[in-house]
Amino acid sequence: MHGEYKVQGGKLVVVDLDNINDRLTNVQVHGDFFLEPAEALDDIRTSLEGLPVISTVEDIVAAIRAGLRPGAEMIGFSPEAVAIAVRRALGVTGTWRDYEWQIIETPALRPAMHLALDEILAKEVGEGRRAPCLRFWEWERPAIIIGGFQSLRNEVDMEAATQFGVETVRRITGGGAMFVEPGTTVTYSLYAPAELVRDMSFADSYAFLDDWVLKALNSLGIDAFYKPLNDISSSKGKIGGAAQKRFTSGAVLHHVTMAYNMDADKMVQVLRIGREKLSDKGTTSANKRVDPLRSQTGLPREEIIERMKETFRSLNGGIAGGVSADEYAAAEKLAAEKFSTDEWLRHIP
């Protein structure tokens, strides 16, 4: 049985093995990586020999780390990379831990750049040029982001938006409009291989991709739950909403905005749909409909984001990553040619 895994920005790891009596047998590990001392390769092979074929990535990583001699250095690969190659040899793939995730924090960016980065990074993951990743956003300025299929004039009071200095942009995913200001929301994107949600309906994949977030919020004392199709909610009200797009290249873009401390009065002045929803609910105050994360946790926004990152790492793995100069340049071009244009914004008037 043969499995290969190419570390993003690193080396190729290849594993050949037999499955005898549901145990890893005759394990060989090779590739174009570096390892010091060379004898440590026997440590890795020996640590894998005899493991149950049902071993998880965590089980395999723990065995390798326990078996490596002190001072051994794995260069261009990692125990996680070996574990992924083992599971691919066994024909087991498609869980969070079968990928080496990166966690990215970008500086405050203008709205069009965030939307362009979403498209660029998702396509890079789909085409195998970057590892799957989780990116947290910071907003440079107030903005309204309408869904890819929404009517601009029906959703946004453009006169009020101009009055308040709120920029309006259109994203590539569906769903509803959202209003953001710097420091008032927690926004993140997942750029995942389509294989992760293989055989799942859109409805099922929404809840699956945000399950780690619910666990993070639960750990902060919020009784968060998923409300189909795409809302993160609690007994005290809606917290946030998700949107998703699947690319033919083999990637899934899944992004979420959760309210931390929004100016709800301003929101209903710039968003027409906000007024309609409130009227429909018989609610006289927007603050009764939107219950931000701050009021439910009493924590600074940065602490909530840090807990989210810690939870993601503990469940799915993840190392610090970044956006390359080439990716930023591609996003700048896409923002200028698409997301900043009236043609894109108003293609559904």
C-alpha cells in the first residue's frame, strides 16, 4: 500500500506498507526530505511498525514523537506529514487532521481586498499551491457586504451609507447583507479541500465546518448552536451567519461574520433589509435582535479570537501561516478589476 503527501512549502513524504492482521507491517518511509541524524529514519519506521490500521493522525504523531531519539531533526517534513502519508496509504482521508492547516492573521484591509483574498486563497488551495487555512480578518473601514445574488437597491440605502462613510461591496458567496465596522465583528474564512466535505450536502457542510466554532463559544460560556441553514445562534439571539462557495478547482470557501459590538442603530439605517426583518419580527429595537459576543462573554474581542484559534488547533491542528507577496499582488489586481468596480457591485441592481 502506497501513500504520498507533499508538505506545502516543504518536501515529499512517501510511505509504503502492508496491512497484515489490521496492523501496519513492513513500513518504509522515504522522500526528498532531510533528517538528522540519518539513523532517525529507523526510529520513525520502528515507531510505525505494528500500529493498528485504525490509528488516528494523533495516534501516529504521538508514536513517532515518542520513538524519535533526542535531538533528531526533521527538516522539510514533520510527524504530521508522515501520519497523513500513512493514512493515504491505507486509503483513509477526508478528516480535518488529514491536512496540515495554517492559521493566518492579515492586517486591516479595505473591503475589496478581503473579498479578493478570499477568492485567491481558495483557488490556491484548490490547485494545491497552498495548505488549507483559517484566516481571521481585520476591517480597515466601515462596510456593507451584500450577497452575490442580492439586489443592491433592495438591500442598501446608498444615501445613508454615503452619509455615514460606509463602503458597499459585493462578495462571491450567497446569503444576506452584513454591516461591519473596525473592531465590531469577528470575521474568518476557511479555505478547505473539497474532499473534506465530500458526499455532504451544502446544509450538512455548513454545520460541519463551523462545529469547532461552537465548541470555542461553548468554552466561553455561550450556549451556541447551529440554526439551519447558516446561522450561529444562542438562547439570547443570533450571533452570526455563514456563507459558502465551492470551486471547480477542488476547494471550498466558507466564511463567517459574528457580531461583537455592532452599532445596531446605524445598521438599520444603512441596510433596508434590517428594517424589514425587524418589522417582521415585531421588534422595535435592533439591539433586541442582535446580541453581540461582548455582552455574552464580557471579554475583549482579541481574547475571543485567541480562544477560537486555540480550539481550532486543539481539534484540527494548525501552524502559523501568512499570505505571500504574490498572493497579495494577485488580490490587489482582482480587487481593482472586479470587487472595486461598479459593474460587479451593480450587476444585480
